[in-house]
Amino acid sequence: MIKLEPVHVNLHGTEASGVGLLQGSLQGKAVYRCSRCLTDFSEELHVPFDEHFMQVTEDKLSAAEGTDYDDDRNVIVGEQIDLVPYLEQAINLALPYRPLCNQDCAGLCPQCGVNLNEASCSCQTERIDPRLADLAKFFEKDS
């Protein structure tokens, strides 16, 4: 679960030879749920933004349907650019796949569910590989 506060966008645009360049940054605050211990934590987002746009007319676009444009440039038709999809993509790519409240997060006990960052439990969490279970029994007999 991720909650985003309003994102502040600071962009600067330039144009040369029919190619528009938008550069800047996106800043905001995100509230995540840790993927190990399930506690909520917040983090500041600082996302760089760098996109190239190339304007074409509709007749050029339909005539060149089979041709590939440069992959680094976004083809636009008309005088206006809807930046929302590009901004959303930049934010989505910057969000962590598995957010962690800290790198040393111990998570939850798989037996009793206690948050191991806040307390310890007395559950037996040692697991023995089933292929080696008979070997463990062998050593128990010698003791």
C-alpha cells in the first residue's frame, strides 16, 4: 500500500530542431507499508524527470505508421502535451518494489505474528530441511 501526498513538479522546457526537452524534478511525500513488518512509514520522494518530445502532424503520423521513431522521443500530435502519463510513469518507476522501513527490519514472527523489531518471542523458528530430518534424528540418539 502506498499513499502519495500532492507531488510538486518543477520542469524546464527547451526546443531545438523540432524536439522538445522537458527536464526537472518531482518532489513529494510517500507513505509506505513495510513489506516485512507491515508498519507504515513515510519517505520524501525526489524523482528526476527527463523526457524528449517530437511534434508531428496527423498526416505524417498516419503515413509513417510502419516506421519507427527514435525510442527516446515521445511523438505528440497537436500543440499541447498531456504530461500526466509521463509524470505518473516517472513516479511509478521511482517507487520501491518492496518497501522496507529500514534495511535491518526483522519482520514478523511466522508463528505468532509479533513484530520482531519491537519485541522478541519464544517461538521455535528453526526449520530443518526435510531431506536432512533423518540425519538430525541420528544425532539426537547419540546425545
